[in-house]
Amino acid sequence: MKEVVDLLLDWYAKNKRDLPWRRDQNPYHVWVSEIMLQQTRVEAVKDYYARFLKRLPSVGDLAEVSEGELLKLWQGLGYYNRARNLKKAAQMVMQECGGNFPEDYELLLKLPGVGEYTAGAIASIAFQKRVPAVDGNVYRIYTRLFADGSDITAGKVKKRIRDAVGEAVPQEHPGEFNQALMDLGASVCLPNGMPLCDRCPVAECCHARRDGTMLSFPVKPAKKARKIEDRTVFLLEYQGKYLIRQRPEKGLLAGLWEFPSREGKLPLENVKPVLREWGADLGQVELLGSGKHIFSHVEWHMLGYLVHLQELKGDISQKFVWADVEEIQNKYSIPSAFSMYLEQIMRE
């Protein structure tokens, strides 16, 4: 790995991506961007990052924001526990560190939601500490460079690669080295499809390129098939407002807001009994069609109905909340799983 350090740094100096969180070395900015970038594409993060910092420009602001507003700011990024952990970590920084981010890698690891990669990124980029930041990009680059067929999901393999990369991190410019690996994985040594070896600064050192086996690496076991769940989603409208409810505090999409739903795909004749249970009288019904949303381990296949209610007979507000379109847009965090149905009411 040490042989590629200078090659990578020279390449990065000429080809680094112009990203908003790279325009300073503020640890708060580095941290927020790295958490947002987990499981999310760079282009999708840019607008969220700008909006987030405009509302919460400091770690103190993040520590004090309400969870409802925080989740609304995060709406659309998914994996909402990332946002909750951000707030918990911000409170820890304020209470235990006097509002100053810890510079030490081991102390950063104690913050909620901060793992080895994120701690390495913050320490090296913001504080120029000589520590690695090893993510999926780096595992892919390393295994291709050395034609290493080890299972990268195995703990001992991850540790071995982290140690090897850690030894290569230069004393000067450790953050630039880690970001060079990030950019190489994002723009050249691609995860899906053929890597762009003709643009790679370390192509001459790469064993997989020499052997023509780039797509054989990295090696990891096949993913288990996702569980399929059928759901019927109800957009219930009454006097210009729509019914929403908060999900349980634990489990999938914990604490977020959703349109009421039932398991299974219910035919039209089964809709009326469900509405009676909720104390609602059926009015005009419109079939909205099917939608799908993919989570990491489960896949929702949804069927939606837009129902204009004529009358409410029970105290449905004890279990649900009525909100107009503006409130849904600005106040309540509706996950992207329901984006198809959100678009429906925006057009109403």
C-alpha cells in the first residue's frame, strides 16, 4: 500500500471532487456529511447538507433541536436512526467536551453512531491524525490491487485490511490520502460494472487489472433474499385534511409519520369494513395503483386508495392526526416509502 501513496495524492490534487463539505476542515461539517453519506449517494446529499447546516449551523444547535424538526430535516434520506444518533452525539459533545469535538480517534468512537470509518474520516480530515478511514470503497480497491479473494465481510479480514491501509496512511496529508481513496472508489474503481482502469493512477500496481479479474473482487457472500410484505395504504381525506399516524417508537421507520395501512392487498369490497373500524363512513374511493419500496431486509409492495370521507362517527383523532397538505409538507416527517402517495395529495 505504501507504494501507491504518492500516486494517489498526486492524482487527488488534480482530480478531487468539489464537494461542499470539503471547503473547510470543520469537524462538525465533516461529521454531518459523513453520516449523511452512509447509504446515500453524494448528489442526493448535497441539498440536504446545505439545508441542514442552514438550520443547524453548529453542534450546539443540533443538540437542542427537537426530534420532530430533526426528522423533518432528514426526511427523504432514510435510515432515520442516523439522525437520532447525530443529536445524541451532539448532546454528548456539548455536555462532556464543552462543545469541542474530540480530536482523538478512540474518543470519537465513543460518540453514538460513529464507527471506525467515520471516526477515521473525522480524525484524519478535520484534525490531520494519521488514521485510516476504510469503507466499502477501500475494501474494493484493496482487494483488486492485491487480487485478494478473502471474504471482506469477515471480521478478521476487515481488520487485516484496515491495518494494512493504516500503515500506509502518510504522516503528512492523511486526510487527503483517505479522501483520495474515497474518490478513487467513487469515480474510477467502480462498485458496479467495469472499473475505469485507463483513468486509474495505480493501475500499474493492480494485480486484478494485470490478470483481467477486476470484477471478481471484492469477494463477499450472496445477500439473502428480502422478505416481501404486501400492504394496503389509505389516503383518507375529510374537509381538506388527511389522516396520518405516528409509527411505534421501535422497529422499522420508528417514530415517523405515515398514512394508515393494513397488511395485505385489500380489494375494494374489503375497504369499507376497515373504515368502519376506524369510525369513518365511506365516500368516493379512487384506486391509486401500486407502489414499491425497498428497505435493506424487507420490500414493501403497496396498493393505495384515496378515500374522500362523508362523515366521521367515532373519535378517530385519538389514534390518528388530521393534517392539511401544508402541515404534511412542513411539520410531519413522512418517509420516502410513501413518496408516491405524497405526490398524489400534492396534486389534489
